Amino acid sequence: MNKYIEELIKRKDLLFYLVKSGLKAENRNSYLGYFWWLLDPLLNVLVYFFLIAIVLGRGGDDKAQFAVFLVIGLVAWRWMNTTVNTSAKSIMKYSSIINQVYLPKSIFPLSMTFTQGFNFVFGLVVVAIFLAVFGVMPGWQVIYLPLIILIQLLFLLAISLFVAYICVFIRDIDNILSHVLRVFFYASPIIWEGGRLPPEYSWIVAINPVAIIIDSYRAVLMYQTNPQFLGLTVISLASIVVIALLVNHYSKNEHKIIKAL
């Protein structure tokens, strides 16, 4: 495993290249180019705000507060959703390269996570715009924002390594992922407030890592309160353990990936 990690470190230039090329490829043929990094999350928020707040009349009386609530949840979820979807296909996407040159296979799902993480930074710009427009001022707790981002990064790295490996051997998983992600989307307080669940179902939010991360973002950006330290600690420790186990598994089973491709 140590040699495998050393090989990953040696290939850091390739990791940077994959992230850079991935960012360029996303908007290569669009007229607006990199402006889509800001426009895409903004349009996503506007669509959900129109459907929930205007058409359905939900979201409470304070529409401005709900708009900020919505943008934080959707921007954080977008990083998760795009990372899982792109990571699932990451190894198969580069199968032609893998069959010609030896490369640590885990570098491909890692690159997808970092690529989407870069897009998430632009999503935070949209969040900052909403905070400024609607007069929501974060408190000193905003210093925890980098910590929450780091924990979400670890969480997504663990998931991306797992789904990328599994999808090489079980291609149908890629089709099932969209439904699993949809379940997590509606089971998490992204477009609805967590307190609205009946008491007997409140445990769904309490143990849901997606809900814990999104609620932590809102705590430091909207409500001037501390994030869920206990939940975030559990997520970070579990993610680190899973990453270590998966990297070790990759190092011992990469020959199986080549055969499956």
C-alpha cells in the first residue's frame, strides 16, 4: 500500500492535468463558456424556488430566508450529485489509456471529485450573492466553513473511490445510482426543512450524512450557530477509514480492473 501511495504522489501532475482537462471539457462547446459555472447553480436554485415557493406556496412567509436556505442546500447537493455520477464512470471513461499504460486506477475517481469540488467553489460565489442580496450576515461561526468543505471532500472521496471500483465489475450500478441519489435528495433537508418530518421519522435526518453536512453549512452561513460537530466528526473519521481501506483494496486488485475492462 505504501508503494501504491508513493505512485499516486508521483502521478500528481497527471491528477492536475485530469482536473484541468475535465474543467475545460465541461463547457468546451458552449457559448457562455466558464460563465456556466456560475449560471448553472443559479438557474437550478431559481427553478426550485419558483416551483416550491411560488407554485406550491411552500417555504414559509419569509421568501428571502427560504431563498438563502434553498441555495445553500442545492449548491452543496450539486457537488455530491455530480461527483457520484462522474466518478461512477471515471475508470471506464479512461479504459483505453489504462490498457496501454500503468496508472494507479484510483487517480481517476479522485480527479472527478476535485474537478467537481472546483465547480463547488463557484457555487459558493452564488451563495455569497444570495447572502448579500437578501441581507443575511454570517456570524463568527463562518470560520468553520473550510472545515465543513474539507469533511465533505473526504466524504465524497470515499464514495467516489467505492462507486468507481464497483461500476467496473457491475455496470448496472451506474443505472441504479440515479435512483439512490434521488432517494437521498428527498430524504435530506435540501428543499424542505428538517423539522417537518413526523417524530417517528426524525432519525432519517439525524443519521443522514448528507443532511448533517448541509445543516452544518446552513448553521454557519445562515443561523450564526455552530455546525454539528459530533456528526461531522463521525463522517470525517468514517470517510478516512473507508478511503484507507479502498486505497489498499485498489493496490491489491488493480489487475482485476484491467481484466474487467
